Amino acid sequence: MVGLLIGTAVLSGCSEKQQANESLPTSSAAEKTQSRPELGPEDFRVPDEARVQDPAGAQAFVRYYFELINHTSATLEPDALRQLSEDCDDCARIADNAERSAQAGHRYDGGQITITEMAPALVRDGTADMAIRLNQSTLVVRDASGNPVAEGSSEEYVGLPGSVSLAWKPALDSWVMTYMTFG
């Protein structure tokens, strides 16, 4: 009799009406997008397509990084260049020049870089390498009075060959520039 009462109590507990869960589980892709750190200047964030670990994502990141160089030429705020590079000598040089120019009260006129060709990215083991060709308009560095400064200024370059290397950084959920050379 006791066994029958316990069995009835257990079965009746299972037959109680339960409230359905009204929320759906979130997708891991949505969670990943929401939890990834924002990268780049507030007014020029790294786009989602440049934060994919595949050849197209690597190419999109390279395009973004060169546009970021152009953005930095206008703002002279190099933090994002540093945030998105690692052990990249030319990246550090460009960031350091922008910082020194800002401290000296200089500004840049021109110097816009345009990628004219990009080879397919070779992606392997968390790295990407590719050849590029670019143009750079004439760059004139001006002092606080608007006078040209010879140091840092450069002539126009057309069809300049170059190469870049990237590394995937899981903590950033993004590529970073590790090598850049042209000329």
C-alpha cells in the first residue's frame, strides 16, 4: 500500500501542467558577435566581414587597415593602428609618425593610399599572406602655420608593389597586421 501511494505521488508530480519556455536559445554566432570587442576608432570600426578567419576575411581586413591608415592621416590618432598590429615595424613607424606630427601641431595634406590589386590570401595555421599593389597620392606635412615640412612629406607613388602578413587573434576575434612592406 505504501508503495502504491509513493508511486501515485511520483506519477502525479510528473503530470502537473508546466509553463513552456517562451525564449529560444540564442545562436552561438549571435553570442560571438555580441561578446567580441569593438575594434578601431569609434567612428571607423572594423567591419564584420574583416573579422572572419578565411581568405575573404583576410582581404577585407587588409582593405580596412589601409583605409585606417588614411583615417589616421586625417585624425593623427594612431591608437587603432597599434591595436590592430603586432610586431609590425612599418605599422609602428606609421603610428609613431602620426603621433609625433600631432604632438608637433602638424597636419597631413594628401597621402591617401588606394589598393589597386590584391592577390588571393594564402591562409594557413592562423596566418594570412598576400601580395598587393597600391597608389599613394602626394603627401605634404604642414606645420601649425600651414607651411610645408620636408620631413615626412612624400611624392606620389603609382603601382607600388607590396606584401602583407596577418595573424588571427582569438582574443580580439580579428586579424592583426604583422608585416607590411611596399616599395
